[in-house]
Amino acid sequence: MGKVFGAAHPKLRGSRARPADLPGCACLNSLTTPPALVSVPVEECSSHTPTHVHKPCALRMDMVRFVLNLLLASAAVLLGLTRASEMQVIDMLELHDARQSASAVGKMSGALGFVSDLYLVSTLRLPPKLGGVLLGVYNKGDNRKYLEVALMGKVNKVLVRYVRKDGKLHTVNLQNPGLSDGRTQSLILRVGGLQRNHLHMELYVNCRLADSAQVLPSMVQLPAEAESVEIRNGQKAYARLQGSVDSLKLALGGSIAKAGILTDCPFQGDTHFPNSGDHTKALIGQLIIFNQILGELREDIREQVKEMSLIRNTILECQVCGFHETHSRCEPNPCYKGLACTETREYPGYRCGACPDGMTGNGTHCQDIDECALARPCFSPEGCVNTAKGFTCEPCPVGFSGPLLSGLGVEFAKSHKQKCRDVDECAVLYKACVPNSVCINTEGSFRCGPCKESFVGNQTVGCFLRRSCATLGFNPCDVNAHCVIKGAARVSCEDNCVNTPNSGQEDADGDGIGDQCDEDADGDGIKNVEDNCRLVPNKDQQNSDTDSYGDTCDNCPNVPNGSQKDTDGNGAGDTCDNDIDGDGIPNVLDNCPKVPNPMQTDRDGDRVGDACDSCPEVNDPMQSDTDNDLVGDVCDTNQDMDGDGHQDSRDNCPDVPNSSQLDSDNDGIGNECDDDDDNDGIPDARPPGPDNCRLIPNPSQTDTNGNGIGDMCENDFDNDSVIDLIDVCPESAEVTMTDFRNYQTVILDPEGDAQIEPKWIVLNRGMEIVQTMNSDPGLAIGYTAFNGVDFEGTFHINTATDDDYVGFIFGYQDSSSFYVVMWKQTEQTYWQSLPFRAMAQPGLQLKAVKSRTGPGEYLRNALWHTGDTPGEVTLLWKDPRNVGWRDKTSYRWHLSHRPQMGYIKVRLYEGMTLVADSGVLVDTSMRGGRLGVFCFSQEQIIWSNLGYRCNDTVPEDYEFYRKQIHIRV
């Protein structure tokens, strides 16, 4: 090494030449360039200043610094050897909550400050041509990828993304030989050089090196705040891995041999770091050698200083002779076209100006910046055109309007975005839809809806004024009658379906015949049984997605969606709506995709928002609810002292039955056990009360007319803006009218394939329900819970092809606890004889369900069976006439339930005739609950003109019943 860095030229060592010995300017031709001075050719010595003459000396000094730095680095390696060789292993599949994830991030952040290598070790199985994200470490705030490892089965690649130290995202492609072939495989990804200027990566598949990448940019350090970092693995990442992951571990430090142990790969021993003892001996030997080299360098540097003095003097003599170089480094101009060139003394002798705006480079070479890819300044990425020195945005797409945009440079592109605003075609286009019809503006387009109120027709034939009472400005007919104008001024109130219940009087084609009894409800010439849009005219019957709905009435015309469910009511079905609940959060990011919650509150951190979390304070990502009581299994205690259907931990009156859970003053104490419901300082009953407005704060107790009801709540006791006369719950501001549009489907025989699930259709603003399928036992349950209630409705079997159960539900608390009133047409043994034989008899029945097993075959057969089934169902009452219902006949029921004292009474009418009366029954199995309808193996059921009303008053016949019981006792 001494000869390489310090050897002097043989002509200059020993006998030294003086300037007087050199023949003037001819000295330049008589000297031979020494090997040690190759950085300064003698032929060009006159063009260099003395500062350039010292370059060889500077080279020697640089070498000294290099050796010293090498010694320090070696010492640092020795001191950190033990620490760096230790391996920390984090099992990524065991990170179940935020605390564990934060702990893992802390370990990673600490270890990355000193370890040289990290290893991602996994055992997995990928189906052919599939893949996904195996592991990702992200910033919670802006979703930056600190490290992401993705498997791409279609192209046989492993894609590694990470943030460089300059903040930009870097991507590394590693080839893998068929990792996604459906078999279990092992994978090791080594990321080395963490403490150096450049990274390198190695990919091992099934213990063999598959690919590697060298000289990669350094990786940015993880932030100190562990809570700002999120770890996602293949089991829970957004780009979910489409296979199975048996193990996933991250090893910090160590060697490839130690990493191989984690996945049973027999690599050779640790060659990267020998044991500490051998390394210490080797380092001492190197230090001795380096000490010798330093001695030689010291002598060589002294010789070089003398030689530099000789050459400096020689060059000065040459300059005195007038020897000057006339060549300019800027001629011809070596810089990019149009850039200024300035001569300098530093290598290479010139400096170029900065590259033009919109370009990047060193001035000598400039290349265009792709602003479209780096900043995305245009409204749509495909509308951005990258030009030679900038970008240009194409005009806004059809259906949008906005200015054009073009510019230079990334900073300009980031700070200027093309803005395209939706065009309201309904407002700007003349006759976008036929006159007197509804025009609905959508993003980038529009669609035409039905005719406006008081008009009939469609977009094909036009919309014309309906000759009905709607043109009068008032309706003189009953709510369930159809009002028409006959002649010049004669008003007639008619039922447009005389023999079929249709409380909403729906008439899609406006022909005076209700949809329920109209063979061609939409008037397009195609019978309902063959029409794929029963209520919307579509003669072509076009059906692009092959579901049962034609394109004209299909809310997802290109995606099959038999349910046609549209949660946010925006006209786009849930199946094809990227924001199902319409809260502005895309489904893939929404922690409650079917319940609006723009704030995305998630107190328990289980990625299920509080708005739809059945256990909002307990981490429960699975959201299982076995008993269908809207309380998740992980927090469901089933402890309910007062029997009102609310477990004690969630009951605002745990000792007093109050299924409605009303709490007018929101103080956490239900009205039933709060002696001041409105918290106005006036007790509800005791002095200085009673409060003349029990639910509305009125400390003044003003009562102008002296009728005992305060002015604050006169005619509207609950202050819900609905007068008490038409308010179905005058003492509950949360319930104003009967509405079953929001309901919960409960399947009572979810296992097996005995029959299909029911299909519910809700009409007349939630006051009519239709069930069309021959189904398993099922319930449609409203979400409103009641204390005392009166429940009535009309049911009608609109077919003559079946003879099974129809009924209604009250006191529903969960799928094992409810009351059911049910009616069978004929006697029949259930066709499934297991787990026990069930015999059904005709006649109206009232049953109390308290099932030990819950939904399944036991409860199914117990419901079918007429009589008691221990541990499942108790028969409270059966109509002694033992008569079944008749086809296409309407029956009206009236139920009174007062759960406080267990009072139950059911009456059934056919027209004005009372056909069944349960009399007074007393049962406290369920002290309140929700309402709904029930079907079991019966199709084409209509529950019409449904109505409920809150009522806690004690019926008169209850007192008579108590006296009779007292006399008997």
C-alpha cells in the first residue's frame, strides 16, 4: 500500500533538481510525468494554478483521512458487533390491538437505528395468479408507505415499496419463480445495508436465492411517535391477500442463517459476523498493519511536499516565459441548449446554469419532468398530457365544466389543480326529460324519473295531469281510498283494489287499478308475471346483467343485484355504489359502509365505527350477534333483571321494565325511573310538582287556560312538532308515525337447505309489507322498542297454492325471546321429522317463545307444532274453533300489550265480524320489546295498513279480570 500511495518518481528522489537546472520553458518537454502525479499531466502544468499543483498532496491527505475513518469504523463495528448480531423477532400475526401494534412499531424504530439487516420471513399459500399485500407499515395520517411488501401472482413478482430519505416513494421489483401455484411455500426477504448509503435486497423462495437488487436508496427512519404508524398484514390489509398466511415474522438484526431457522431453511453458519473473539483478533492484526502504513505515508508525504515545491517553482518560471493556455472550457458550449456556461477552477472547468422550468438535470443534461405522474394536476389522470417543458390538461369530461390548465414544473402542478364542476343538465338543458316529469341530476350526467305528483305517464308517452283529487288541493276521501273525478265536478272515493289490501293505493300506470290487483301494473303491455320491470314501462325488456330486473328499473343495470337494496336512496344500488351510505367516505375506507358516519368515530379501535358497532366499547372486528339482539356476542351478558330486553349494563332503568329506553333529558336515567324527566327542577309527581309539562323544561309552569297542561306542551306533549292527535307516541319525541321501512331480518332456521329465506317488500311509507317466497320461518322486525303498545294491521294471503303459517310478532327481545300470533290454514305434519315430529293444527294461536337452543331445527319444529315444546315454546292460547284462514281473504287484527302487568289481548276480524278473541291473558315472559311480522313456508302474504300506538294505560277489562281471579282464589 505504501508503494501505491507514496512512491516518489525516481528522477526526483535522492538528488533533487533545482529551478536553475531547468532550461527555462523547455523544462516542460524535459520532464517525464511521475506516476504519482497522474492527476496533473506535465503537458498542461502551465494552465493550472499552484492550488491545482497540490492535488497529489491533497490526494495523500484524503487517503490519510480514509484510513483514519476506516479505523474508527472498524472500532465502531467491534463495539456494536454484539448488539447488531442480536436478532429481535416480531410475530406480525399476533398483533391484535393498537397497543401491541404500537409496541411492535417501537421495537422496529429502535432497532433500525443500529441493525444492518432486517428479514421478512413468511410461510404462505397463494392460489394461481392471485396475490395481495403481505405486510405494510403505513403512516396513519397520510397513508405513506414506510415499507410495503406485495405479492403479484400474475407476473411472478414481489413488489417492495418504501419511503426514501428524500421523502419520495421507491419501488423494487424482485422476480420469483412461481410463488403463486396453490402450494405452501416459504419466503425470506432480506433488506441489508440499513446503516450504509445504499441498501441491497435478496429474495429467497423455498430456501433458494430467487433474485436480488443492489445499490438501492436508503430507507427513511420510522417516526418516534409509534401511535402514528399502522401495521397491516395480509389478513387485514385493504389490498387483502388472496390466499392464506400460516406465519409472518419480522426479524431485526441477525443473519440469513438465523432467519432461515424461522422457516426451517438450512443455510450455512453466520458468515456476515464472525464470533466476537475471532473478530477482535482480526481487528488487532489490521490495526498493526494500518500503523505500519501510516509510518510509510508520513515519510512519503514529506517527500511529496518537497516535490510540489519544485514543480511550483518550475511552473512560475514557465508563466514568466509567457506560456498561457488560450483554450476555453465553454467553447463549444457543453451545457444544455440555451443555458449559460461559466468557467471555473473546479473540475471539469465550467459550470452550467439551472435547467429550464419543467426540466431536471445537472445543466449539462436536462430531461423533462412528468408533472402528470408526480403531481396529478388534472381532473382525471387520463386527461393530463405531459409536454416537452410542462403539462396541459384536456377539457373537462362531458357533463362537467371548468377552465383549461397548463403549466411548467412540479411545484406549479402541485399548487394548481384543474377544477371541473358538475353540470346540472336538469337546469341548463331544455327539456332534458319530458315535461312534468322528475329530472335527477347525477355526477357527470342526469337521469329521468317518474312523472311529478298529480301527473301520470312515463318518459315514453309523456306525463299528463292526473284527473284526481290531487288537483283539488285537498283529499276528501279516506287515506286508504282512491279519489277520482268523474264528469265535470263529481268526486268519487273508490278503492282501486276492492278485494286486495293495498293501503298505499299504489297505481304505477294511473289507470285506476291498483298495482296489487293490476295484471299489467306499468301499462307496457307485458303481464306482471313476465315483466322484468313490473312497475316501470319497458317494452324491450332489456336486461344487461341477467338478474331479474330490467335495465329500466335496475339500480345496478350492469351488476347483478337481486335485492335492489339502495341504503342511501341515491338511485344507485348498494352492489355498484362506491359509497353505500352516502356519508362521503368511500366503502373501502368507511368503517361503517352501510351506516352514515362522516366522523368515523371508533372508540375501541376495531375498525368498526361506533355508529354500526354492536360493541362500541369492546374490540370486536367480527361483529357476531348470535341471538340477533343488536348486541355483539363479546359484550352480550344476557343479564336482564327487569326482563325488558336490555341487559343491565346498557339499561337506563335496570330495575324497572322500560323497553323504549326513553330519556327525555339525556341524563342517563330513563323516564320510567327518573322523578324529573325534563330536568327543569319541577318533580314529575311529588311536590312542588306535579310537572304540567313532564317532558319539556318549563320551570315557570305557565298554564294560561288552567287545564293542567302547561303552555309549553299544549297539543304537543313531547315537543316533536307532531300534534298529539296524530302522533302515534305523544310521549316520545323519537316515534311519530308507523314505519317499518327500516327493519331487521331474522331467520329462525339459518342452517341447512330446507327452504329459502323470505323476501320482504315494504310499501306505503313503511305501513305495508309483502312477502313473496315460500320460505323458512322468518321475521321482519322494526327497530323501535315499546313498553305498552296497541298494534293492528290487515293480513291477506294473495294466492291459493299454499296453506301454511302467517302471523305477527310483539315483545321481540332477541331471536330466542318473543311473542308470536300465528295462523295455519290446514292440519299438517312438518316434512322434517328431526329432531322431533311436529304437528300443526288450524286455528289462531298465541305462543311465547323462550328458546334454549335459539334459531335452528329445534325452534323451527317447535314453532310448527301446535302445543307446548319444553325449553322452546309455550302455547298461551289457541282459538277453540280450530278454523284456518281462507285464500284471498282479508283479516284485521288488534293487539293490546301492557308488559308492566303482563296484559295481552288479541282480537281478529273479517270485515266487521269478530272471528276470534283471546280474552284477557297474563304473561310476563317478555316485558316489552319490538314489533314485526312472521311467515313460515307461506308465500304471497300482504300485511297492510299497519299501525302501532304507544299506550301504557291499564285496560278496563284487566281490573275485571283481576277481580275474577281474586274471587276464584
